[in-house]
Amino acid sequence: MKRFAGLNEFQDELFRNLNLENQKLADKLFLGCEFQNCNFSYTNFGSTLFEDCSFFNCNFSLSKMLNTQIRGGVFNGCKILGVDFTKCDTFMVDFSMEECKIKNCIFSDLCLKKSSLYKSELIECDFINTDLSETNLSKSNFSGSLFHNTNLFKANLTNCINYNIDPLKNNIRRATLSLPEAVTLLNAFEITIQ
């Protein structure tokens, strides 16, 4: 934490191997920064702005994001467990996640239009009232995740597995899906396919 003491703004910096477990990193401004192999478990990011920042192989287990702003954020190979993204400043949420392990996270009521949740494990996450239109969700595992009133218009769900999306309760118009998993859309109709 010494590196952050007394400083509130950081631009174009590289942070490696930080261990900020159970620390407070609130009211900071990070512009164009890159974080590699950092441990942010239980870290409090209250009222912090991350603009055009990248996170590689970082651990965000149970991080607190109250009024946090993430604009143009890229998460790659990160572990993200139990994070409630609805606590962020929802008008300033714009990120993509690739090859991440994401579990028990809440994305409800967020606008993630044209973003990417590519090739990730999104296990037991909530996507209630989420706008995922034109989002790249391909090659992801959605085991136990909840979709309700979710906008998946023109979303890319090719090669996704373990999703349970009711087409009567979600907008899946013009979405791209792959067989055989696309057959699960028929579960809502209580029919038998032989």
C-alpha cells in the first residue's frame, strides 16, 4: 500500500504482483494502467475510476465495487468470485472479460451492449434485466446462471454450453447459437425431442 499512500491519480503505469488482499484502494483514479498477477481479494475499490485499464491474471474474489467506475476495462485470465457489479456506478460500466473464471457474480440491470464475455466460465451468475445485445459470449460456460428479461438481441452464443435461456422470458432475436446446445431453448415448451 505504500505505493498508493498520498497519491490519488495514476496514469499509464504497470502494476505487477501486488497483494492488496483485504485492503482499501478507494477514491483513486487509474488511467491507462495495466495490472498483472495482482491479488485484489476482499479489496475495497469504493469510488475508484478505472479508465482504459487492463487486468491480467488478477484475483478479484469478493472485491467491493461500491460506486466504482470501470470504463474500457479489459479482464483477461482473471478470477472473479462473488462480485456484485450492480454496486458499481452503473452509468460508467464498460468492460470485457476473456478467459476468466467468474462465479456467483451479479450483472443484473447492467448495460453491457457490444461487450465481450468470451471463452469464460460464468458459473451461477445473475443476468436479470441485463442488456447483452450484440455481445460476444461465445465459447463460454453458463452453468447455473440465471437469465430473466435479458436482452440477447444479436448476441453471439456460438459454442456456449450449459445455458438455460427461456425464449419466452428473454429477447434472443437474431442471436447466433450452435447445435446441439441450442436445443435447450425448447425446454421452456415442455416438449420431448426424440
